Amino acid sequence: MALWGCLILGQVAGLLFLPVIACGEVHIHQVDHHTKMMESDGCDWFLGSWVHDYSYPLYDASDCPFIGTGFGCLKNGRPDEDYLKYRWQPSQCDLPRFNGKEFLERFRGKRILFVGDSLSFNQWKSLTCMLHSAVPSSNYTFTETKAGGTFSFQEYASSVTIKKNGFLVDVVVDEKIGRILKLDSISSGDQWLGFDVLVFNSFHWWTHTGRYRTWDYFQVGDELIKEMDRVEAYKIAMATWAKWVDENIDPSKTRVFFQGVSAVHVMGSEWGEPGAKQCIGQTEPVKGSVYPGGRLPAEDALRSIIRGMKNPAFLLDITLLTQLRKDGHPSVYAGQGKALVDCSHWCLAGVPDSWNELLYAALFGEANRFLRS
């Protein structure tokens, strides 16, 4: 069973985050045709474990000027560095090693857009560092606001952009009623058109309660609803997103991904340490390929929605690989000392780099012709 609304709130780089607590049955990772590795052997990229690899990390965080305060754990005083020396290893195959220069060569003249919450910012910042470290002498432009940002290379005529949108569906303000989360409406979709790759994400904002909840009512059709099951609301909204993608995106021109549900670590009992204080002091991953904690209901809801799409998005199914990394969060090294314990986001360099390795493999893998030179 999953517990919703158990909160630890903080502020990282101007972005609200909210972890979700879940507990229940053992995590058995399911394989379906949206999460399989796109290779002839059908290897599941998302079933595996973290292995020590002293050739990691893929970049030196001190050489990346884009990380910012919230994700720069070493700069913020984290004393241990072993968490940087892990690589995600699928159980039955190997991922291609990320090659930033090859990425830019193959991606010449093209654009990526991330759309989502602060976990999307985490992945976007990771990718900017991975690419910058590959061509450190190449001229670039970088802009960032609370609403988004763009990182571009003039030499390659390519860019990586982020737009903040934690729900993907509309939130409107009615002067008499208040803030309305419209589960069946997307009016910002025009901003997502014209890109070669789209990477969407939505989950953490759906768990907000109390003063951190950013809406007053749900709306479906003409019906206003003060409260409803959050997973059901999420399912309706993600079905709206899926319908928008099917109706507006040409899969021969634009590749669509969905960043899966990223784990949080606030209950030590989930990984066999009931006395643990959230993720504080964690320095090693959970060993093996099974997470003792429970599945999140949103995992199955999201997988079901994507499975039903006319042109299914590629699910970057990062839940298990993040569940196993209780050591990868900023914890008390998010830039505000012990006043902020962040067990939701991830240190950079770190876990989000693996998400971009998976994105790289999906875009340029041997069995995938999309964007191949």
C-alpha cells in the first residue's frame, strides 16, 4: 500500500520539491514493450543493479558552471565521494557509454525539450554538464529562469531546453473560485511543438497537500471537485497528455519520452534501516536488483496510459534504479545546511546522469534508427 501526503518540503534552486512516501510489497520490476531495451535480444535496460566503476563520474562537477546550488553536493560540503563511482548495469546487457561529442554530432541542427517539474530540471542540468564536458572549448549560450532555460551550442546548431510544467495539464485562476487544476485540458501544448525530442515528466506535484498544494479544485468537464484520489486524478491528466501527443506529434519527426517516477528516500524501513533519518548519512546504494519497499501506484498508472497510446512514448522507467540509490540525494548538502534535508532530488554528478545515458541509448542505440547518422 502507498501512503500519500506524507510530506517533507524544501526549496532547491528556487524550485519547490515534495517527496512521496510509499510502502508495501516487494518491488518486482515488470517488463513490457514500452520499457524493453530496443535490441533484438529484448534486454530490459531498467532491470539491473548499481556496480562500482572507477571511470565514473562522467564529468567533474567543479568544471560544470550550470549545476547551481541545490544539486552541487560536493561544493556544499558533502565529505564522501564514493556515491560518484557507480554505474547502472542492466542484468542481461550493457548500455553504450555516453559519448557527448558523438551525441552533438548526431544531433547537429536539432533540439530537445524537457517539460516537467524540478526532477526534469535535475535531468536537464545533468545533460548540460555531460555535453559541456565533452566539448569544453565549444562556444555555448546558457540562460535559466524559474520558468525554464536553454543551453545551446552554436557550432552544432543544437539546443537543450527546459520548460517548467509540473502537471502538464492546465491550472487556471478564477477570481471567485480560486485555482483550478483542469485534468482534461492542455492549452500550453503549442510551446512543445517543433522540437525533435520531447522528454516529459509529471508526478511529484500531484502529492502536494496543505499550504503546499498549488490548486484549490480539480475540474473534469464542467464538474468542480474539491478533493479526489490523487492517483485517479493523475491518470485522467496523463490520459489527457497522451491524447495530446497522439493528436499533435508526428512520430516520424519527433521522438517522445516520458521520465518515469523518481524515488524518494524518507522512510528507512523501506530499505531495511528503520532507524535511518531520511536519507541523511547514506553512502551506499541498496545492493542487488530488488528494492524492499513498495511500488508507487503512479508507476502502474503511467505504464498503462503509455501502453494505450496510438504512438507510445518511450518510458524512461527510472523508478527501480532510483529506489536503489538512497545515497544519491543532496540530503543536508543542498545548500542550506541542516535547515533543508533534500531526499527527493539528486546530486550532480550522480544518478540523473544515468537517465541521460538511457536517453542516449534509446536515441542512438544500434537497433534504433532515430537520429542515426
